[in-house]
Amino acid sequence: MPERVETHETEGVDYAWVMQTTFVLTIVVGAPVVALLSVFTDLRTWASMAMFAVRVGAVVWILTAVPVFFYARKQALQSST
């Protein structure tokens, strides 16, 4: 019987977990941040709203992705020793 495709043994950082966790945390943290900051910003057109959301979302994404990656790397290093 061949091994199931869904199972795998990761060595090092599990990048799929990092991407999924970053995605979820960015939505959970980013939506309220964008909504809160939009109160203090003049957003008259759809284009200005979209660009505002992209700019703030990019900052939230990078501030989420970096700590998630370092957490995963720390866990991978601990599990390999």
C-alpha cells in the first residue's frame, strides 16, 4: 500500500504552517487595524480606500509574518535537538 500523499515529515521550518498561520493572523489582526485607522483618514474614493487597505495590510502582514517564521524556526530547532 503506498503512503498517503497528505502525510509528510518536515525537516526544519514547516513553511506551509508559517504561511497558513500568517494568513489567519493577518486577517484577524489586520481587519480591526485597518478599520480603526480608516476612521482617522480621509477616504473619499474607492481607489483611496483600496490603496489605504493595501498599504496598512502590507505593514500588518510583514509584522505578522516575521515573528511567525522565527517562532516556527525556534520550534524546529528545539525539536531537532
